[in-house]
Amino acid sequence: MIRLTNVDKVYRTSQIETVALNNINMEVKEGEFISVMGPSGSGKSTLLNVLGLLDVPTRGTVRLNGGEVTSYRDRDIARIRNREIGFIFQTYHLISDLSVLDNVEIPLLYRRLWGSERRKLALAALERVGLSSRVHHFPSQLSGGQQQRVAIARAIVGMPSILLADEPTGNLDSQMGDEIMDILKSLNREEKTTVMMVTHDPRLAAMTMRTVRLFDGRQVN
Amino acid sequence: MAKHLLKLVWNRRRTNILIVIEIFFSFLVLFVAVTLGAYYAHNYRQPLGFSYENVWNIAVGSLLELNFDRDRDALGARANITKRLLATLRDFPEVDAAAAMPEPIFDISKSTQTVHYKGRRVGATVNAVTDTFKDVMGLELVRGRWFESGDDALSWDPVVINQRLAQELFGSEDPLGKNIAPPDEGRESRVVGIITEFREDGELAGLDNYMFTRKKLTGVADDFAHYIVVKVRPSTPTAFQEKLMARLRAVGRDFSYEIKPLPQIRKSFLRISMAPLIAVGIVAAFLMIMVGLGLVGVVWQNVTQRTTEIGLRRALGGTAGSIYGQILGELIVITSIGLLIGTIVVAQLPMLGVASFLSINVYLTGLGMSLALIYLLTVLCGLYPSMLATKIQPAEALHYE
Amino acid sequence: MLKNYLKIAFKVLLRRKFFTFISLFGISLTLVVLMVGVAFFDHSLAPHPPETNAGRTLGVFLVHFTAPGGRDSYSFPGYALLDRYVRTLPNVEKVSLYTFPTTAVSYKDGMPITSYLKRTDGEFWQILGFDFLEGGPFTSQDEKDGNFVAVINQTTRKKFFGGEPVVDKFIEVDGQHFRVVGVVPDVPMLRIVPFSDIWVPISTSKTDAYRKQFIGSFMAMILARSPADLDMIRAEYRSTLTRVEFPDPKDISKATGEAETLLDIVARTFLLDFEGKSPARRFLAWLILLMVLFMVLPSINLININVSRIRERSSEIGVRKAFGASSLTLVGQFVVENVLLTLVGGLIGFVLSFAVLHLIGSSGLIPYAQFQLNYRIFFVGLGITLFFGLFSGVYPAWKMSRLHPAVALRGRG
């Protein structure tokens, strides 16, 4: 479904060159639940960004369902991001000026839906993550775990076929972390969502189908 | 530290260029406004040389020919009118003295002439007045004498000059008795007296060379004068104007008269004279406000772009004061660049002879005040964004990977 | 969708109240200055009552006289020139001659009252559409008969008679006595064609000398049958002047000039261009350029502030892009936010302009000034505000929306 071929990602400033990804070749099949592991600075988040079309590789190609995404126009990439992909950020990135409900609705804003439609879908997503009682609160009024759950609701509200999660349990205690994992697993099992998760917790990685390991930007085994 | 700041400013020259240009232009406009204001203020404090209280101005116009100066016959037909009007005016007990002149006081209209002495040629504003003028206006003689009726018989023309003209034309020599007519002129013009000052255009106008020539009322057609000034007894009621008007009309039926107290004319002329200053002032104020807003915006832009850097500096032990110092420091460097270019341009002006009526003092005052005002504006505008910068917490700024 | 945008726009503006204030201040101040300028222009030059026929009227204001020696002068034409050569122009509906307003003193209970006095013919009242508060105008017959009648304005009625009805009462002006036949509303001083305090027939002049003068203090109004005739009348006037026979060719030998609108003559005065075709269009172009320049500084400031504000929201931009907002959509969102801000600034600007114009009007600096914000000025102001909003919103928004989401989320702009 997603194929990376000879992907490099290099960050250049006027004096320094940092190689974040080096010659990555990998394939993710539909319905897989993959974890990405590696020490700090190994390029895990960068890989996820490339997979989730949040960033473009310096070299190489990214193919989604056969189409070479790296050559697409901005409008088409936006469409894919909106319909096919859902991203869960490590630091949540909720918009502090908007309520929980408005935050979750964001992906739906970029589709042609009535306000009532959006509301219905957003409430359903919040119900799925168990936050129906906090619908009108603001992010600053929620705990870390609750914020993470809002971020998940936002990522799944559009019913994407691909879900990318960057350390979704990194800031949570173990019980909360387990709950989050349960949600991801049920999405993968029931909706057949392809899930890619960055983690540094081997216990969580063990719950996934396979693990991609990175070291210094390269794939290792 | 200054070098460090200069480096920072140079590295972001593209954004800073706009601000430098804004500061440059607003400095120029501000300089014009402030210098003009200083010029007016300086002039205002100089003595007028005459008194306008209880003086009424009568503007005399011909009803027959608008440009009757062209028509010699029309002139001849109405000879002596000025003499007759003056005689009538003196009849009134309310009138202390009356005199006539061609050029009005507190008005842009004026007459100028070049005077000569020992090869030197100097320009002066000139007015031909009748003998009683000194009494009406309260002029102050410092040397020599004023005009008198005996002067009618002279074979040369007497003139009275102000001290400034005396200084410029004669230097340390004694002006009395000397001839200042052009060398090829048949009839001599000799200085008979020196007055302190006569500022025909009022307190806001520049300081001029001034010369009075004597207006004879000997019945020749040329003796008509457009303006008559009358010194009235203090507390003469305004109702007297009507009586005066009726008598004037009776004496000279072919003429129109407009009677206005000189203090009133002075007031409206002051307002008109201030108009350019007010106009430039408004434009300068507008520009300053806009530039101020721009500065605040740019400094804030600066701050948001460098939250990481600022947070880092704080984490490494920088105090709030140092943050203020850095941001304001950059701002002052940028401002100084704009002001430097502006000052260079402005310094060319006296050398090019532009606005030569400004004295060096006024110029420097204007320059100094403009610089000070712009720096003040700059610092004020930088304060709030710098304050925001000091609020940045190190942790918040360094929050990823 | 729009509601979402507006909701977040408000939140964002309130988050940084100080900078929002600065933006609003800059916009409203610029607007006030521009609107006051436009109102001034409109007040002086655009058609207003009593110039109800301005669309088909031309004026003769200044004539260029040349003497044989080459000396020349620009002056108001004299009665003789206008009466013999302009009144007789073919294919016009009506011609009126009138003088430049002069000050005249009257005495009431010993106190001097200064008024502006204008001498006109009967046609003056037929071309201009005055709204008489009392009585009516004097006629061409009055002018022929030399009747001493006068039309006065409201303020004069108040000054002389305390505001009571005055038709058939007498008024003394500059030593002459007139019977009041009509009262009209005050005319603003800047409308030089109709302006005066008191209007009397030309034939009441103190002497008859004006009848023979070619240079004088008169002006003319030419009413065409239709606006389409104006060019033809201009041409006819031009050629008529070349056929003028002067009484004293040694004094004046030639006259040239144009029949034109008030805008034309104002444009000539400002651009110091008195020969040939009217520079009115050039004048307007300069004014528009000036307006644009005036708006450049505030626009630049707004752009700067917007760039910073957007940069602060790079996280939000990253999120929206990650969830499918295209660059265009994001630009749209920020433009909406910016237009909202500038509309608020515009509203404040309007209110302030109103206040300032009212202040100028009531200060008496310009007698009888009646500055108004009419619909023409409203649309100019609205246009300016929208220009601000779009101009200062598009560039920063476009810059930011082009970033990859990952870059935006990192916070590096």
C-alpha cells in the first residue's frame, strides 16, 4: 500500500548537513499494524512524517497505492491527507483556542459536509475514545491522557485507511497507555485500519505485527 | 556588543531595509516640520518694531478702473485723494494720527528694492510712507531723524533704514548722510535715520532688511496710496467705524473703503501663516505614528522568529535585562542607520543653499530635536515586544527532539 | 465553514490584544486621513445643490491676456468681454454672468458686519437650483431695470434681522440699500460658483465702469442643452476668443482661454498648467497615486504584524495541513481573518471620520462647510478597507501555507 524506495532525508543549513534518513526501502501492506523503534536521533519521527506525507524526502520516492505521491500537486496531497491519512502527534498539537469538539471536527472542515453532519461524526469519534463528557471543554482544561485521546479522535473522525501515531503513549502512565493501545488495536482489527506507531517501549512493540528498527537513519534488523 | 548587534542586523537586512527606509522618510518630514516650527518660534520671539494696538487699517480701492494704474487719465482726475482723506481723518477727535502707504502690514504683498553702497548691493523690503507714519505705528528711532515736512524742498530723497540693513550695507561705518541709490540714478537717496526694526509681515516672518522712503503729498498723480493707517484713541468704540466710513465715502465717492482694526488683521494673517506648518505637522505626525506601528510590528516579528534563541539564552543564564538590551539594541542600530542616511541628506541642504533663510542655530535645533524624537519613538515602540520576549520560558522554547 | 473561521479569527485577535489594537489603530487612522481628504475633495468639486445642472454646465473663470510687448497675465474676464462674446455663443441654452465675491461692510447699531457680496444677472438663478427658504430670486428684468433688490442667505438673515421673515425688508450693504426678495440656505465657501452671503443685480454697481471692461472681476456660467454638447461649446468658445476685437490693442492684443468645469480649473491651479487641454485627468491620477502611497506604509506594517501573528500559529498551520487543508484553503482562512480585522478597523475609521468631519465643519475654519459622508465616499472607504485586508493578508498567509506540515509543526518558520 505504501512503498518507500531509496528514500533519503537530509536537513541542510548554511553550514551543517544532518542525515536523518539514509537509503530507506520499505513497504507497508494494507491492514498491517507496524511499530517503528530505535534510539533517540535514529530518525523514527522523520520516517513517520515521510510515511504520513507530512514531509518530502530529499531523494527517493514515496508510493501510495501505486501512485508516486512525491510528484503530486499540493491540492492532491491535501486530498490524500484528508481522506486517507490520520496523524497522532507526540505533543498532541491541539489548537488551544478551540473546544474539544471543534478540534476533532478539523479534518471534516475540508470535506463538503453540513455542520450537523460534522457534529455527528465528531461526537461519534469522541464517544469511541470515551470523552463524550468533555465535548465542550478546552484543551487547557484536560489532562495529558485526555488530550491524547482528543488527538486520536481527531485522527480517526474522517475514517482514514491509514493511521500514524508518533509515541502515542509516551506521555502517559501505563494504565492510560494500555487503554490507548486497546483503541488502536480495535481500529486495526475492526475497521482494518493500517496503523504505524513509533514507540520506544518494547512491550508495546511486541503487541504489533512487525517492527521496523532504525539506527542513525538506516534500517537495521 | 555593538559589533554583535551590527552582525545580527546585517544578517537580516532584507526585513530591516524596509524599516530603515520608513525611518529615513519620516525623519525627513519630521525634520522639515520641527525646523519650520523652530524657525517660527525663533521669529516670534523677536521684537516687531512697531505697535498695532489701537491702530485701524483702511484699504482704499478704486471703483472706476481695476487696474487704473494703467489709465493715466483716470489717475489725474482723482488727484489729491490721499491728501484729502488724511486731512479728513485728522479732523476727528478720536483720531490721534493718520498716515498712508502703498504696501499693507500683515499681508503677503510687499515691495522690494536693491540698495547700493561702495559697490555692495543689498536687497531690502521697501515702503513709501507719509511723515506721520512714525507716530501712528510707534516706531523707535536709534539714530538720526524721521521724515519732516521740510523734506519737500530737498533735491534728494531721504530714507530711513532698520538696524539690520544698516549693519549689512555699511558694516561699522556711519550710515547717516550716505547715498544708497544705484550709481547711475540721477537723484540721490540719503539715509537720514535708523530705526530698531519694522517687521511688516508680522512675528512669524523672517528677519528682513527694511527701508522707508518718503511719500510726498504734493498733488502729483503718483501720490495715491492703497492703505491708510489710523491711530485711534484707546477705547474708541467700534461704532466709530461707521462714522468714519460715512465721512470717507463723502470725501471720495469713486473709491471703496474697508476698515479693519490692525490687531484683527494680524490674527487672521497669523492663522494663514501657520497653515504650511500645520499641514507639514499633520503629515509628520501621521508618518511618525505609522512608523511607530511598523517598528512595533517588526520587533515582534523579530521576537517570534527567535523564540528558541531567546529561550536558549535564558537557559544559559541570560537575565531579562540582557534580553531587553539585545532587542532594543538591534532596534537602535537599525534606527541609527536610517537616521545617519537622513542626517547626511539633510546636511547637504545648507550647502545647496536650500532654505537659506534659516539660521544655523535654527537648523541645528531642528536637527537635534528630530533625532531625539525619532530615538524616543523607537525606544517606546520596542518596549512592549521586548517585554514579551522576556516572558519566554526556556522550556517552552526548546520543546522538541 | 465560515463560522469556524470567524470563531477562530476572534480568538486569535483577542489573544494578542495589543497587536490587534495596533493593527486597528493603523487602519483606522489611515482611513480617517484618506476619508477626510476625499470628503474635502467631494465637498469642493463634486456636484451638490444648488449646482443641480453641473452635468451640463461649463464655466469661464480665467482668461489669458497678452500685451503686444509679450507681457501677459491671467485674470478674470471683464463684463464687456463676456457680454459681447460669451452671451452670444450659439447652441447654448443659457448664459449667466456674475462677479467674484467681495467683502462688503454694513453697519447695524453701529457695529460692523462683514458679508460676502456677489453681483449676478437674472439667469444666475435659472441655471442654479437654489432652494428658497423665503421669497424668490430677482429676475433678468430686475437687472435691466436696475432695481435694488437682494437675495440673502440664512446666516445673513440671522445677523441682520434675528431670523424673522425678511421679504420686503431693507438691508444696507456697503452704503447701498436693497429690498430683500428671497432667502436661501447657506452655501459652503469652497463652492466658489454659487457662494456668497448676499446676491444683488449687477446693474446696482456703484459705477458703470464695468460695462466697458475687458479685464475685470466677472465669471460666466454656460448651460448646455445636453451633456453631449459640452465639447462643441468648448470648441466654439476657443474659436470665439480668437475673434475678439479689443478696444485698445496697444494694451491687450490677444486673449486665449477655455470654458471648463471647476475640476479643470482646480487641476490647472495645482499643476500650474494653464495652456491647452485640461489636466484634470492628470490631476486625478496624481491624487490617486498620493492615496496609494499613503496606504503603502500602513500596509507594510500590517503585513509585518501578520507575518508574526501567523508564525506564532505555525503549529495550527501544521495540524490543518496534516489533516488535509490545501495551501489555497489556508490562504483563504487567513485572508478571511484579516479581512475581518480590517473591516472592524474600517468601521472604527468611518465613525472617527464622521467625528472629525463634524468637528471641522463646526469649528468654522471654513465658513458654511457641510462635509458629509455620502454613498460615494462610503464606497471609496469600503474599497480601501478591503484593499488593506486582502493586500496585507495574502502575502504572509501564502508564505506560511507553503510549508510542509512537519516543518510548520516543528515551529521553524
